[in-house]
Amino acid sequence: MPRWRRSLRVFLVAVAGPVLAAGTLAAPSAQAAASDDVRINEVVTTGSVNDSIELYNKGTAAVDVSGWILKDDNNGSNYTIASGTVLAAGGFRAFDVHNAFGLGSSDKARLYLPNGSTLVDSFTWSSHSAPSWSRCPDGTGAFGSAALTLGAANSCGGGGSPAAWPGGSSVATADASNVFGSDLSGLYQEGGVLWGAQNSGKLWRLVPNGSGGWTPDTANGWTSGKTLRFPGGSGTPDSEGVTVTGAGSAGGVFVASERNGDASGTSRLSVLRYDVGGTGTSLTSTREWNLTADLPSVGSNLGFEGITWVPDTALTAAGFKDGSTGAAYDPAGYGAHTGGVFFVGVEGTGSVHGYVLQDSGAFTRVASISSGMAGVMEVQWEPQASRLWVVCDDTCNGQHRTMQVDASGVFATTAVYNRPSGMANINNEGFALAGADECVAGTKPVYWADDSNTSGHALRRGTVSC
């Protein structure tokens, strides 16, 4: 997303700490024990998303919260949780309450059992969130001001201090002057091809230029990139991220889009599959997984920014826990899919979510991860290191984080890195790593895509330790 659009975000700074009033009352029903495990975990009253209240299940068993009621400080305000809503053990669920009631600068969030009189939990504050009031640790700690992480673990200051970039400090341009213009975003390297997603609804197939950089492929209609369409041939996907699966591009190229450019005021958080084997100059999606309703509401220009695919084998070997069940991830529990999980980064919440996307069009969210950063612009899986890279742009001074599955089965931050010292704080929205086969003397190439086309260049090249 260009810098000028991002400046439209509003974040009000809190001038006083919250007043916490949290507690659980006994209930003469079968839900009483379950209610002990469900807590208000995060509250957002202003900023880049609608007024929202997040619940967290700190217990070891799933809890059906169908019919439970959310209120503010007014007893006449009611938001009833939809039938069929279940919180998995360790699960998070955010509810957009702004159509039922507003959350003010001095207000309450209250959770009741379906009878409307048994209070489960409450939180009181005296100033707007900046941008979030969050419990740290999740479910048990006190509320405080933190990064926005609706639908994922709260950002409680983990990750440590940023370290120097783990590679060379110098960075060089990797494209000719003004080839792409602005809005080049997601990147993915597939051997001798670099795929690039451009916000204007275009996919690029790039090939080596002979001097360490990349140039558009001139064969098969790729010279100026190919125009992308939604299924049926309509619309203009705001394409932000790109990846392929273990089948390579022959199995389809997958693009993350945050909206239809022809209806730019409405979020459409979708993953789109494209068959890239033809010779035409446009591509129509062969499958769309529209995930909008499954995720916390964000502004139409603050949605999906990155996507990457992680093999099932890598996840099971690491002991990855399925967030939808609370048990070890079992690929066999899902219908035919790509043999892996897609991880998508959301700019507006700074979160990363993992999805099993089935061939039938069905999907299941199996992970929600707080990046600990103000926004996520790119995500990349590095197979040889079994780690997930999560990248922010100039909003976070070009910070990069690596994550791996920890002993509890969830992705956790393992390192925080500053951008290379030789690169200015520019609007990098794309990041790609070369494969292990390009490792020479302990380092390999990496590439960034600058959405702003600073000084006429959208691609830059550096190195990282293998």
C-alpha cells in the first residue's frame, strides 16, 4: 500500500491507564464451569478497525459460546454471539460490535451467559485504546496498552531487542529504471523465476537479467505482466502477495488480495489461484477462497499483504498444534488440499493467520499469530531453516522477524532484525529469499519490492546468512 494511503490511519494515544474490573460469577447451569475459562482478552475502541471485543479460551476443552451476550456500560446494549460459535482450547475470537453499540473513551466491555444476568467477565477503561487494550499474558494477566492483535495472541513485548541484519549490510537495485512503477508488492522466488504481485491487479513473471537482478519475461504474454481477474473474468484484484505450493507454478500460482479494485471501499480478503501456463495477457482465477467473514474487520486498504505456503510435513514434524481443534495438526482430518497450510499476513492487525484451503473451496483457520509489529506486509517460509519470515515496511522501520514452532506447538518469535544498514527506510512490501542452492560462502540472495518505486527502482537485492 502506498505511503500516502497509509497516512489515513488514525491512532489516538491514551492519556491514562485503564481501570480493570474483571471477575467471574458462579452460574447455576452446565455452562458455569466452561465460563471459568472464557475471558475478555482484547478491546479496541478506535483506530484502524471497528469497535471490537475479543474472547479467549484459556482452558483445555472447547467451549460453545452460542447465545452468550456482550454489552458495554449500558444494560440496554446487546450483542448476541451467533449460534454455532465454538472457542477451541487456547482459541481466540474477535467480535465486531459496532453495529450493536459503540465503545467510548470511558466505557466497559461485559460478557454474560445466555440468560443475560450471569456475568462471566468484564473490563473497564477510562480512555480510548491506543490502539488496543490487551491482557498480558493472554486470559490471565492485567490489561494494558498494546499492539492490535484481534484474533491472535496478544503482543506482550516478546521477541527481544532488534539485532543487526543477519547478512551483508549493502543493498543494490535489482531492476532497470522505472520498469514497474509504483505498487509492486508481494514476491516469491521459484528457482530461476521471481513472481511479483502488483496492487493494480497484475502478476509478473521475472527472469534473471544477467547482473544479479530481474527483468520481465518476454515470452508467452508476460512482457508487461498479466492482468488478473476474479473467477468469471470480472473485477480487479488488489493483488498484494504471491506464492506457490510444493507442486510449483505448474500447480497454480496463489495470490492474496485485500479487495476488488472496482469496489475499493469494501474488503474482500481472498486467496486466488491462477493457471499461469497459457499465452494470453490476462488470467482469470480458477478458485477463490474468500476469508473476509472469518477474520476481524479491517479497513479495505488494510487487509491481506502477504502469503506463503508451508508443507504439511514440515508442520507435523515440528509438532504444530491445530488452532481449530487444540490438538496436534493432522492433515488427514481435512479434505483434499494442497498438501500444506497457507499463511496470510494482515496489515491492519499485524497478525498472521494459517489456513487449510481445500480443493472444494472449503477452508479452516488453523493458526492465528501476533507478529508483535504494527503491520505485516510480507510473509515467507524458508524451508531449509524451517522458519517463517514476517516483514513490516517503513511503518516499522523495515523490521523483520523470524518465527518457528515452539514446544507448545505454536509459532513464536525467534529473532527480530533491523533492515540492512545500507538500505534506506523505504516502503518495502515484498520480500523473497533464494533457495539453498544459491548459498555461496555462507550467504544467499534476498530481494525486496518497494511499493513506492523510490528513485525509479522497485526491486532491491541483498544477502542473508544461509
